[in-house]
Amino acid sequence: MSDQFPDRLSVDPSSPYYNAEILARDVGIRFKGVEKTNVEEYCISEGWVRVTAGNARDRHGNPLTIKVHGPVEPYFRDKK
């Protein structure tokens, strides 16, 4: 597997942007220079991340998310 990230990646298995092979490598996200641990989805080319909004849930039990714009830097935590 290459060290290239897809332009868009989601942790939700029902999303078309979900990729289990890449997520298995422990992906980290730096957003505006700060490491974020609550990112549900990101898009590098458009410059945004979706982060969870506290403990709030929608009617289907999924976490509510907020789209925030800024520079996105994905990286692999397992890379030495």
C-alpha cells in the first residue's frame, strides 16, 4: 500500500468515502496545525473536516457533526 491519502476519507462504514485499509494504518489529522481526535470525515482539496459536536446524536443514533474549514494535513501515526 502506498503512503498516499485519498482526497476525501470518512470513518463511517456507510459512507462512499470509507476505506478500511487506510484507516487500519491509524490515520491522524492535523487541522490548522493542531492534532484532532474527533474527526469523522475530511476533504483535503476543499479544506474542511467534519468533527463531532459533543455527545449529541441524531435520530438514528449517529453523532452530530459540524463542518469546519481550514488547512487539513492527514498523516500515518504508525510511520516511523
